Amino acid sequence: MRIALTLDEDLPEDNDYLRALVEAGARRDEIVVMRPGDPIEGVFDGVVIAGGDDVDPTLYGREVRPDGNVKVDPGRDSIDFPVFENAWRDGVPVLGICRGLQVVNVARGGTLIQDLPSETPSEIKHKRPKKPNRRDHPVRVRPGTRLAQIAGSPEIDVNSRHHQAVDRPAGDFVVTATAPDGVIEALEARDGRWLVAVQWHPENLHDDVGSKRLFREFVEEVRRRGPKSQVSGTKST
């Protein structure tokens, strides 16, 4: 089994994404950490697209807002998009986190709000100082969705440190969670494949049952489907 985990170049090797996946049942040698500049080799059985800086607005047909505090990361774009597009083509499970939510939406034809404070001011502060395990605001979860089953509650409290968000959702997705001000906080695949993307950072919520279940169900789905990497002739770890 091979799970791709796309990360920023400067994130330490010992990080919460890896911890959450291992705690969920993945072996460390089954997780292929991919950073900007790494070659994309072989086939993956699951993909996690982690948080990071902003997606280049030109990828969804817009210019960078000069007043939007936009910090694009061409290196992450160059690895996140092809890794996701291969996963979508092959139908393998995908978990998107923060930037990962934005990547999957743009990759399938959706758009983003480049800067929430300047474009859609709100009483809710989505860009909070990094206190990883703090709950910053609630989100309302849509009943009957995969996320609702995982969360086990119609409303959950999440951490929040993003200044961008989904604007127009891609047609392949349904919105499965929103903040009280209407900001889209989660998407799922419309066709039922295992794709869950959230705007918050469940990897940091060490003591949260729903966050642990999200990673566990992702890993279990990857194992349930079996190693596509072996079927295709690519060596699996």
C-alpha cells in the first residue's frame, strides 16, 4: 500500500499529518512524503493533500488580487495538482486538508475567494494565530453525508487558520459543512467515491474523536480497496 502525503518543503519530518496517519493504522513505510521538486513516481492507493500557502489564482482563471495578501506556492501547485488528478482518474481515496480542499476544488473546475477579510468581511475570524488544538469556531455539517457519519454530530468545533476559501464549488462536489457566516468548510465527491476535503486542520486536534475517525476511515478505505499499486505492476511497500 502506498499513500501519498504532499507537504510543504520546510515542514519537519516529524509532523502531525504523519502522526495522524500512523495512529489511524498506516505504517510509516506505507506513507510516501512528497515535497515540491520531488518526482512523482508510481501509483498511489490513497492521497492526502496537506495545508500550505495559496493556490495560484491563474489556475482558476483569475488574476492575483493586489490587496489580497496572496502568497502563491508554485512548488506545491506543481506536485499537488498532478498527484490529485491521477488519484481522481484512478478513483483512489483522497483526503484534502485546508489548502488540500482548495486544490481539489480548483482541479475540478471550481474557484476560490482569494482573501476572506477583504472580499467577504465577517465577525468570524478564519485566519487565527496558530494554536493547533484550539477550537476557533463551529461548523454545521450537512446531514446524510460521509462527513456527518464521521463527525457523529450536526455541529462541530474546529480550528481555523486560512484566509482563502471555496467560492464556486466544482460540479463534482457537494458542500458538506459551512461556518456560521456561510464560508464553505468541507466538500465531498458527488458520485460517492471516498473524497473528503475540509478547511480546518484535523491533524492538529489530537484529542478529538471525529478527527481521529476521519483519518482512520481514510486509511481503512485505502486498505479495503486493496493495493492498486500492485495491480498496476508498481512495487508496493
